Amino acid sequence: MKRGEAAELAGSCGLGAWTAFGVLTMVVVGHDGTPLFADADLLSWSVGHRPDVAVALARGLTDTGTGAVPYALAVLAALIAGRTPRQRTLAVALCLGCLGAGQALRYAVMALVTRPRPPLTDWAAHASGWAFPSGHTTTAALTAGLLIIAIRIRGPRGRTVLTLVIGGWGASVGLTRVYLGVHWFTDVVGGWLFALGWLGLCLSAVARWFPDRWAPGVTDTDSARGTAEPTGSTAGGRTHTAPEQTDVAREQREDHAPDDPGRRGRSRPA
């Protein structure tokens, strides 16, 4: 896919996700933060199905959506996407900037919406701050998106399986927040929509305005090939001439054979 098409697609997806996020945010604010849709039912089911092993696994998985793990994975995504040291350095800055700025914007939205969390008696893990959108969900979804983009850029074997595994991890972190009782399900949906919208905006901006020679996944040789070589230019120490000129020269030599029959035979009449 060309960069212009990628920028347009990413921008459209991001705009659509943020439109849906805005609608959901207005619904949450309009109901004063009370449970919506299936929020109460899913929380009730989670509280009634909590064996010790499942709770331990959920806590371990939910911890990967916060702290240093997402930022380490963002750096890994940058190293995968870049091919040269310069590209990797710039990709690290872009990935960390996307994740960090997304976190800051999410905190601002949480402070504006101020949605309360589920009752404390239903919690099976520690949590702090307001509920909407879910922080662990947003962070994991952003990180998973960066990794998936890096894998699609490099195109390794088994990329479809890797994409499904990484996407499953990002989604599972959000679901553990509901299972542990620290978020409503609509908080998790809001986190997914917010992450998709922010990631689409960042990807669209990079694909549209980032210089070609610095784009991740493009080698210096590929960048050099972007300029067309004029006819008769040299490459690899040899001069390239147009096929048409070669054919004309050959015809001229045949039509003007030498008149010395002692060296090249009898001359041909015109």
C-alpha cells in the first residue's frame, strides 16, 4: 500500500473510532457515570466466577498493561520497524511519543468525565483514579497496535499468527479489568476506541508528513532508487544506453559496410 493510501486509511479509521468514542463519552456523562448496557450483568458474572487460579492469571495478565512493560514493548516495536540505526532511533522516539502522549491525553479525559469505578467490595485487584476510559486497556491496546504495525511493515513469516497473538493480548488485558471488578465494560470499550483513534491519528501523520528516507522499513538503497536514472547514466561502472540507440547504430554499421574486400569480404551495394 502506498503511503498516501495508508495515511488516508489510518486517518479514516482513527476518525471513525474517535467519533464512536465521543458518542460513548456523551452517553456516560449523560447518565452521570452509572452502569450502562450490560455493565452490571458482566460485573455480577465476574464476581460469581472467580476461582483462585483464574484470579491469579488475570492479575498477572493485567499487570502487563501498565508500568514499564508497555514502554519496553513500544521500544521493541520501533526496533522491529527500523532497518538502519537512524531509522530505529527515530522510530523509538515516535513510538514512545505516541504512547506517552496518548497516556497524557487519556488522563485529561478521565479527569473531565470523572466516572466512578464499580463498588469497592467487588474488586479483586488494586486500582486508582477515575474509571473512564480504562487506563490499562488503553495502554495495552496502543502497545499492541504499535507492535502490529511494526510487524506488518517488516512482513516476516508468520505475521498473521503474530498479529492475532498480539491483538489477543491487547484485548485480554482490557477484559481482565472487568473480570477483576475494577472497571465497567463500557470503560474497556472506551479504552479500545480511544486507543484506535489515537493510533490512527499518529499513523496517518507519520505516513503523510514523515520524509521518505527516514520512513521505517525503507533501506538507503530503496531511497536512492526513488530517483530515476537518465539515459546513458552509469551504474556499477558500466554505461547504459537506450535499446533504440543500439539498434540504430547496428543498422548503420550494416548499411555502411567497408569497401575493402581484403579485410571483411566484398562490399554490398547500397
